[in-house]
Amino acid sequence: MGTMRLFKREIRSVNGRVLAFDMNHGFGASLAPLLERIARGRVDDADIRDMFLGRTEADSDEAVEAAKKRAEALAGPTIVPGSKTGRFTALVSCHGIAMYDVEYQPYAFSTLRLSQIMGRLAADPTIETIFLDIDSPGGYVTGTQEAADAVFAARKKKSVVALINPLAASAAYWIASQAETIIGVPSADIGSIGVFMCHYDCSAMLADLGVKPTYIYAGEYKTEGNSSQPLSEEGKAFYQSEVDGTYSDFINAVARGRGVSAQTVLDKFGKGRVYGAPQAKKLGMIDDISTIQGALANWGIPDMSQEANRRRASDDRPAEPAQAEPEAEGAESAYDPKAPLKVDMDVLLTEGCERLVFRQVSAPGVITTYADRPWPAKVMIDGDIVKGGADRCLLEANGTVTVAVANGAAVYTKTHETAAGAWICKLEENSFFTPPPGADDGEQAAEDEAALPDHKAEAERMRLRLAILAA
């Protein structure tokens, strides 16, 4: 089943489910009519894309493909250099309606998958900070508590920051409240602490159509809450107890995450209302208000657009660095007595240098990069790479270059610079490396390289790229 069809099927199954979703403000209110249409089966894929992506074009193949690529780009965590310590920052997106196992951002994110991602990042010794980028009106309670618990558990090992950009309502705030620090953009909407359940009584409509369902069942309450009959008082009391229990869990989780009493949450955090960022900060629901760029900069994340920061699609390749044009044979250059001895000095500086060699493994929507060998003690990094930042995946700060790949991290400190602008760097002690998956011993690797000369040529091209697309 396609992801969009699965998304619509999940929305149509809300009858009898406990929801933590904001129906009254901002994005949640805008989605409410759309969700009702989905529940009734009167909406097509193009209408959903129009709402979430602001599209105006028809439901063309290009629009469908663009939506799929965007969903893939938002799905997984992005690893970026975060500091000089050799450890990194993971950016995790929570965009769309919170669902249990439907991952199709920006329409929906999976709370099950978020729990798994947080667990992996918390256990990763190369990760220093986890940055949650949240834009969600909430959604299903199912899975939300586990995701929130995973965020709270991760903050015991890492710095966990939630950026509300610009909506964290209901289930989304449940998750955000478990971060160590919560930042809202100036126009953010925050709160909607509450839960509800909706029962659709379609019996009158069915009677008008001449339809009379007959349930044949075993178990006294097996058909309780079905939409073909009115909800009994006994059934309503049972569902109210379910909602009350979930609300209590929600209140206690927010109190734990924000470090206040449950009574404070009940009295001061809105009772189901949504607040703007200034009021939310005044009440203690968030810690700070900042622009997106300011929030990223304050946590040591390089200045980059969100879309450029996302995981690249599988057909996206880093650009080759520009190669200098060779001088024409016999060309003369003006003599400069102050010019460095280019050839002799460069030979001296680059003696013993190695280049970093990477191997990329492609899967649908994901490119994972591994270091093929342990980090060399001395490397030469091309000037074009230093200037361009290797597609913003290397961080230059005070003569330090940080490299992140799936199987390790390295910090190199600049010691010299060649006449061509290349950096000569030495490896720092706090670097980390594990053998890549399927790594052979040295003899086997040498045999493979000799047997496959094309692989050797590809490795040489990779030496020039130094493009890190971390998993």
C-alpha cells in the first residue's frame, strides 16, 4: 500500500481512538476540515499536498515525485558537525500529524520511529546534541508516550533541544516538553495540553438511506462505540475514563519534563489552550524565543538552510572540486623574490600525507558514507574543500576540520598551508573509528583493489570530494 493511501486509511480510523490534537488554532484548525473530508473519503492526494505544501499545481507525476522526495528528505536524522570536540549534532524532524507507524513528513511523522531514532542517538558516542525540529498539531496518543519517554531518556546522556518551528500542539508539545531546552520561533504556537475522543453517530444518516446494520458478535462490549449506533451512557463513561487517564499521563509527563508540579501544569499551562511564544515563555512552557538561524547558531550548528541540511536523495551527488587549469607550456611568470619556494616547500609539507578515502552505500532515499580505513595521522585537505566547506558537512573553526561519517568521527588541526591553499592537518586524539560493514583484512583489500582497477579510480575521486553525508 502506498504511503499516502496508508496515511488516509489511518485518518479514517480515528473513530474510537484517543487523540491529542489541536482543533482550534493555527495549523491544527486549518487541517480539521481536511481531516473530516479524509474521514468521509472525499479527498484526493492533490488536496492533501495543497494543504501541507502550499501547492497549486495539478496532481502531476512531477508533483507526486517532489512530495516523495521531500518526505524522504525529512524522514531521517541529519548529522552535522557541532563542536571541536569531535562530537556532532543530530537534527531530527517531527513534521505533520503524529501517528504511530506512518512516516511521511511533512504530512505525518511516526512516534514509533522517533522512539527508535532517539534510542540510537542516545547510545551513539559521537553525538553530543540532539536537535528536534517540531512543526506539528499533534495526533494519535498511541506511541506518543513512548516517544516522549525516549526524548526524556536521551536528555540524561545528551543535550536535547526542541525547536518549535512554528507549532507544537497537543501530542507534539507532549514530546517537546521532554527536551532539556525548548526554543520557540517568535510566531510559534505552543500548548493545547489535552486529549479527546470523537464518536460519530451515523445511525440517522443510515436510516435515511434505508440501511440498517446488524452486528453478530460475542463479547458484551465488542461492538461498543461503533458509528452505526448511538453511544450508550455506559460506553461514554468508559471512554471518558480512558481520556481522563491519558490526560493524567500527559500532565505528569509535562511536569516531569519542565521540572514543575503537576498542579502547576493544570493551573498555568493553558488547560487545553494554545499560547503564542511570548506568553508560553512567561508561563514556563518554553525556555527561549529565537529565530531559526539564531537557535542553530547558539547551539554550534553551522549556518545553513533547513532544506540544504536535510538528507540528500539517492541521486544527489556532491560536486567535484574545481581543478586548476594547467599553465601553458613555456609560459613565463614574473619573478618575485618574496614568493615562497613553492615546489620545495610543498614537497616538504606534504611528505607523509595521506588523503581521506570514503565509501558510499546507497539505499532508497539515503546515502550512507563510511571511512574505508582508520584516520591517517597526517592529511592534506584541498583548498577548494576548505573554502566550500564540502557541501557544509565540514566545519572550519580556528584551524580545525571536523569530519563525520557513519562509522566514526575525526578532528584534524591545521599545522601548515601549501602554496596552493591546501591544508596540512594532524589528527587529534579524541577521534573515533570503527571498521565499516563488510570490511576485509588488509591482504584481501589489496587483492580486491588490484582485481578491480575501477574501484581504485573511484577511490581517487572520493579523495578529492571529502563530502560527508552522514547517516
